[in-house]
Amino acid sequence: MIVVTTAAVAAAQVAEVEKRGAQGPSLLLIPDAGVSWRSWSPFLERNAEKYRMVAVTLKDSETGAAKLSALLDQERLRGVIAVGQGSGGAIALALAAKRPDAVSGVMALNGPITSRGDALDPRPLSLDYVAPDRQDLYLSLLHAAPHSPADTVLRAVNVPVLALRSIPRGPSAEAARKREAWNAELKRAAAPLNVHTAFVDGGEYLLEEFLPEVVDDAVERFVRGQEVKDYSKLLPPLQPGESPCSHDPAYRAFDFWIGDWDVKPAQGPVPPKPMFNRITREDAGCVIREAWSGAALTGQSLNIFDASRRLWRQFWADSNGGVHEYWGRWVKGSMRFSGLVRGPRSGVAVPTRLTFFVLGPDKVRQFSEQSRDGGKTWSTAYDLIYERRK
């Protein structure tokens, strides 16, 4: 991680800058109002070899374009694609209007890019849609500043603009209404011909959080100058007697963990009492159940793929009264969770990361780390090796 807080950044009123990648097209990643650059962390990790990326945390979204203009010069960014989530899309548009010499395209992921766009994006954001370690970031979405001159800004932008918009899943009156309302709003604002829209069928407001594969594909196509069409998450219709959880292949991503496992520390002495974990699939293939027997405690977890949010969820409870909640997904050959662990006595919520590495058909590593300083530094909580019992 490279967090830049130089004097030049401070002068531009940009709180933090995170840079990844040294080659390929340049991307400027702008979060929603009040949200830090860390909301782009998974995108940065997934695409470090494809793009030269700069993600920012702004101190004040109302004057974000002015702040970012100085940053473009500091980082010597030219031909950059500005990608904004929510109100970050409006900031990206304002930056493109201000710096046509440096910005070659704008992507707006769900958010108002016209002066009345807020009316199309009511934000009764439910926190159960957000991983626990991100909740403090996204609470600020409810207080995004309006962009009253947005119509004028939109008409002043001469580079290609893509608005990626979520609509309800499947053909419905509500989905049709949202399409019509958005298209009517662009017409009212006299949006130029360089503004295009691609709808995401079944998408959530926080597209990068819940549908990263859609964002990756849309960015790649847009960078290449290709047409970005609508995205559909529809699955073929269920056959009689078919379980929904066997129908969607995403439910199979955690199958490598199923089985009976002898467990030992990755390093250090083996405890005198054997550690054992039994992982089974239950409830018509929808739930993965863990039954742990360790040196100091017993416990169990329920794991399920939440198809509406495209995330895996885990809930753990143990004989010490511990309660853990995690959200995660399959990323680059491992199952990666993040969440909060609350002590049964203190009640203090500790940010925790939990990763399952597949080391072979009969070997898995489970690695847990925690942060006591709000995610700035991390230390190992435990590191275990699973070997399948023969």
C-alpha cells in the first residue's frame, strides 16, 4: 500500500492518495461523498497489472474538481479516465469539463450527474447491505452534497461519458420505470450525444462493492473504446424440483472447504488436544455448516452466498461467547472475508480479515488478522493448516 500525504497533496486539499500499477491506461478513482479511497481497495488489488491507478480521499466533495485538477499535474496524468462512484461521478464530470487536456473519459457509477439526478437516487441505505468494516464509510452517503450546476457541467463535457445505472432484477414495471425516468432526465438536461447509459439488471447502488465483475468489464470496455451494453444478472429459469442454490454456480465457490479436516498451527507447537473441523453442506445445498473442536473451545459457523448482494456471509458463535460476522468473496484463488469480532465481555468491535487459501485438493490454509488502529496496521490472530482426514 502506498498512501501519499505530501505537501502538494495537502495543497490540493486531497486528504489521501493511493497509487497502484505502473503501466497501462491511467485511471483516477473517485469515491462517493465522504468516503475514503479504501472503498476502491478491491478494484486496485484486482487490476494492479492492467492500469496505472490513482484513488483519492477528498476533504470536501463540493470543490473536488478544483482539488483534483492540481493532483493531475502533480501525478503527471494525461489521457486519464475518471471513474466516480455515486456523487464521485459528478466530480469526475466537473473535472473533465475543467481539464479537457488531461481527462479523456468519464465513468459515473450510480449517482446524480444532472441537477435533478438526486431525485432519481433516493438513498435509504440499509447497513445490512454493507460489510461491517465499511459501514462508517458509507453512512456519509446519506449526506452527499447536491450538484445544482450539474446540467451545465454535463453539457460542457466533450469526452465520452458512461453512466452505469442499477435497476431492479428482471423484467418488471419498476425496472421499466427507472429506465424511462433516467432517459427522460438526460433529455431534460439536454445531455450531449457523448453521454451513454448502460443499465445493470439486478445491481445494487454500490456497484463496486457488490458486482465487481460488472465494474471490471465495463471499465475495460470503456478504456478500449468499445461499446458498453446493458448487464443482465438473470439466470435461466429453474427446472421443477431444482434448488436455487444448485442453480447459481456462485454457491459452489466455497466447496473446497467441505470435508473432515485435521487442523494444526502453520507454525509453532501442535497443541496436546487435537484440533478438528467438520464442514458439511446443508439445507438443499444452500448452507455450509462448520463444526469446530479445538484446543480451547468449540464453535460453529453458518456460511451462505447472498445472491442479492453477490457476497458470501459467515456467522460464527463459540463456547466462549464469541460472535463473529464476516462478508467476503472469492478473489484470485482464495476466499477473502472481512468483518468485525466482538469480545463477549468488552463488546469492542475489532476489524478482522479472514482468508482461506487453497493449497491443494486436500490442504487449506485459514489465516486471520486483526487491526487495533482502525485498519492502519494488522497483526496475525491465528494461522492454521487444514489437512483432509483420510
